Amino acid sequence: MPRMERGEGRLLLAVAVLVLLINVPYGNYVLYPFALFGTWVHELCHALAALALGGRVDHIEIFSDTSGLAWTAPGGRLKHAVVASAGYTGTAIGGAALLLFRKKERAGQIGLSLLGAAMVLSAVVWVRNGFGTPAILVLGVALLAAGRALPRELSGWLYTFLAAVTSLDAVTSIQTLFGATHLVNGKPSSTDARTVGELLLVPWFVWAAAWLALALVCAFVGLRYALPATPGTEGRDDHQRRSVS
């Protein structure tokens, strides 16, 4: 089977398996490590946004119920609002980027290695709770090992599934924003949308709806454009561009 067709089939199968696991009993157990990865991406986006705005990151907590917290000091109200919104918006954009990256040569091996290294580094520097530190460290080492040891085909399958889970998680996890609170480590906590709403004096449901729309657009772009182009179109496009120039 040509490499392009294998890549397209890999993405479509990953999405099909993901949808199946979401809807069958005990499928959440299979998805548990991927759910922790999604939480890590979410909290990391909060942390990176704080740093980008000149703030600081105190620590990150990842809990066994796949919830998490990022303790940051970003600065004023506007900066605080940007950091609070970065978890969902960053996950949506990051999921699309992961899907698009899979078009690169050896994307599975390179992508798993880079993500694993980032998880290990964050576990050492920022993650500071009894469950989160070892969990993120183990997942990071596992991704590093997979990127280095798995054959290209298998690493491609794993990376594709991870990218699809992250992209779709950006859509499905936003449903928690449409309640008054959600649970973090088993305790009620205000949602990011309500935090931003209070800071910027715009109703929380406006932010929740906007983030959901962004997540849907990013998921569509990621899934649509991560598929290889139709055979032969690249050459025709190049020829047309050369003729015009």
C-alpha cells in the first residue's frame, strides 16, 4: 500500500477507534493515559501563556481523575484572563498542530520523542503533586521510548491516535464549561469560562461558546488537512505555479 494511503487510513482508523472507545463500556480505561496527556496539554498551555506574558509559573498539579490545576502569577486582569483562556484555546490549536505535523516524514518517531521529552521536563520542573509528578514522568518516558524503539509504522499509529485524541478532547471537554462548577480532584471549582467572564465582565457562556467554536474549527482543520493530497495534485500545482511565475 502506498505511504500516502497508509497515512490516510491511519488517521481515519484512529478517529473510528476513538469514537468507539468513548461509547463502549470500560473504553475510558483504555483512553485513561491519553486523557492524562490531554490534561497535561491543557495545564501546560496555561503555564506557557503565563510565561509568554511575562508572568511566572509556580507549579502544576495533575490528578488521578484527569483534572488539573496550573498555579501561575500572570499579572493584571487582562493577562489573567488570557492565561485562564489558554487551556482550552491552546489545546484546540495544539491538537490541530499535532494532526498537521503527522504529514511530515517520520512524524511518529519525532513527534513521540519531542512530546515525551517535554513531559519529562515539565514533570521535573513544574508538576508538583503526589500523583501528577510520577504519572507525567512515566508517560513521558514511555513516549520517549516509543519514539525511539517502535518501527516507523507503529510509532505513526500511536502518534496519530494521540493527535486525534488531543484534537477531539478539545471539543468534548468544553462541555464542562456549561455548568456552574466542575470537579477538580473531587472538589467543586469554578470553570475557566467563569473566571474569564468575571475578569472581563463578559458573560461566561459567551466565552464557553467561543472556545467551543474554536475547538470545532481547529478539529476540522486538523482532520481535514492532515489527510494527504490527492495523488498527482502536488505536481500539477507546482507546474501551474512555475508557469505563472
